[in-house]
Amino acid sequence: MTRRTDGTRHEVLPAGLAEAIRATAEDIAAVLRAPAPGGRPAGTGRLPVPRSTWTVGEAAAHLAQANALMADLAAGRERPYGDGTPGSLAEANETALAAFDERSPGPLAEMITAQAAAFLADVEERDPAELLSTPLGRMTPAVLGSYLLTHMLGHGYDLALALGRPHMLDPRRVALTLPFMVQAMPRVADPAAVAGLTATFAVRLRGGGPGFGVTVTDGVVRTGHEPPARPDCTILTEPVAFLLLGLGRVDPWPVIARGKALGWGRKPWLAPRFPRLFRAP
């Protein structure tokens, strides 16, 4: 909560975001502290993470480092980290991991929750209109909070899957990722996938959740928080499936086959192609 020049106070993060960040960090910590499948202790951190080259210990170490980075950014401390492209962020991740020795899930669980709490304390001192430097461009504190939540949900899902535990994604938390997702999408568009494409998309979350629009004009991607009035393709997706697709954790066709994503409009065939227009950082 920040004090205005007239002495009144107001929230920096939108309703529900601080609690979602805190609860997600605690859920991830609970996953890391739980026994691994078959009763093996999760403390070794050596179990592989599905669809990743990382182990549980490496993924948890990355989360601890990323939460510390976000807390620094929320405090106004600039931390160069790649050049904003997915490839440079992946390289920065590996460099940071190589310089950080901790791989035991228990201590890393403590770091993840402590750094999430530090972020929340620091971000409330920011001006809501301030633009903070981040690995994916300048963001307001609210969008940075959405970025932190999105990042934790993606890697928290990975850890839960690796350790055979329930994941922590739900429609309410997914809706809070949209400010970041919408802002970041033009930066992570795959140049090869969007080359030559001209199309408009309306994306809506099932269950009355929020929606957004994406316009691609000869390979140039623009996004907005309101869907276009006459899109070429409308996509309706179950919220958790939307985030997993957006973060590259699942493939489009199985999601469509299970009825968790539908596409219609003048160009409905663009719906399965849509997630592949972007590369998750």
C-alpha cells in the first residue's frame, strides 16, 4: 500500500494478486517438502522434471533465484538478465544456476517463500504508475506481480508433476496472470511462426473469465486487453489449459481433443496454430 502526495493510501497490486503470490509460493514449498513417489526423500532433488532438462533441485533453485530477482526489481534495483529474448533468458538461467550450489528442496522451499514475501513488502512501496526494468521490458508494479505469479505457477506445475503432487493452478490464479501474458506476448512471438501471417484473434477464458485480443499484421504482433469485435478466430479455453499452453507445458492437439479449447470464426483452423506463434521464455 502506497501513500499518495495528498496523504491517502492505495493498493499497488490489484485485488487478490498479493494473496495469490503468497499462496502459490507456499504451495510450491509444500510440494518440495513432501515425499517423492515411492517414499523416496525429495531432499535429493535429483528426480527429473518432465519436458525439461532440469532436475527437481535445479528447477527449485531457479525459482529461488527468480523470486530473489523479482524482489530486487520490486525494490527498484536494476538487475540485467539477458536481452529479453527467450534464448538469452535461457542462457541467463543456466549461467545463474551454475553459480548457485543449493539443490536441496527443503532449503530452497524456504528461499522461495521468503523471497515472495520480500517482493510483496517491496512492491507496496512503489508508485503504481512507476515503470520498473525487468528481463521482459519495463512494467508497472502490478504487471511485475503478475509476471512473478506466472513464473511461479509454470515452474510450480513442473515440480508438482515431477513429484507426483497436485498442482497449484486454478482459474482464479490464471486470471491474474493475464496482465503479464498480454504484455509479454509480442516480445516472445516466434519470428518464424508469425512470418507472413495476418490475422486477428479473440481469446476468452471459459467460465466467464477475462479475455484479450491479438492482432498479427504481416508478422508484427500487437495485443490488447479487449478482444477485437470481428476476429478471424475466436478461441475459448479452459483457464488452466490456457496457461499450460501459453507456457509450453502441453501440446495443443490433446487439449483440443479433450474439449478444453475450442476455436471458431472465419478462420477456425488458426486455433491450433495460435499457441505455436509464441515461445515461452
